[in-house]
Amino acid sequence: MNTLYGQVKKQILDKAAQVKLLVCDVDGVFSDGRIYLGNDGEELKAFHTKDGFGIKALGASGVDIAIITGRRSNIVTQRMQALNVRHIIQGEEDKFPALTALAEQQELNLDEIAYIGDDIPDLACISNVGLGIAVLDAHPSVLNGADYITFTRGGFGAVREVCDLIMLSQGTLAGAKGASV
């Protein structure tokens, strides 16, 4: 099927139609993976407003959102709270146990979850959910393990692309509502 981003196989849309929870890595997915450090230890990251709109719209459509990241950052907490992300899990270098605990807590099967990541710590999650997604510029082993590879690089609207894909497959994209934040 032709989407706004390119050709997508029907089996990917079928998997996306089952998604009740989107779980995202942060660095390399919501951001381009670079971390800026100031002289006084200040940490800066860039987030794309397209991703912000996508998350808000996907949440408004009824799909729950979570992040699981290996780092801890107040910037991430602030950004995710601004996007109304309900599940903010930080400091988890071994992400799969955190994912399975979240699935159990939310009473979801892994096949009802989509996970988007970019590097080896994300691979177990990508390989074990219903829809495993790698950003375009992910590590080669992650690209090889993913069901779907975004047409967009991490930090430049890849999360929005995934949100659009899920909403398209669930028939909610035309009514997408949110704000570019």
C-alpha cells in the first residue's frame, strides 16, 4: 500500500492495526542521537515538533505511549510530560525486562505493542513485539531485526511516521488532532 512516506506491505499495516501501545527509545529515535554538553555540565537535546504532533495525535486516537531509555535525563522527563506520555521509564540499560513488566502491568500481549529503536539495546524489544521498528539510520543489526524500517531518520520525524502508520492502519489518521509541541 502506498502511504504518505512510501510503499508499505499489507502485513505491516495489519500488525500496526493491532497496536495498543507504542514504546519508543529516546536517543536516536526522538533525537538524532547527539548529546550536547555545556561547560557547566548542562545537557541539551533537540526534539522535532513533528514527532510531538504525532505523539499527541496518536494518544488522542486511543493508543497508549511509553518510552524506555537507558539514560536518565530531566530533559526527557520534561519533553515526555509535555507530550502527555504516560509511561516514562529511564535508566534501563536492559530494556526487554522493562518492556515485559510494562506489558504485564497494562495487561497487554507483546503482539499488541509496537517498539521503535535504533541500537543494539533495543533489539530484544524490537524482535519480540507485534511490530518491531527501526529508524532509517539504525545500527545494521537492528535494521536486520525489524519488521519495519522508517523512511525517516531518528530525530527528524521518524516517530511521527510511525504514529501516522499506526493511525492509518487503525482508520484514525484523517481525524488526527494534536499540536506541534
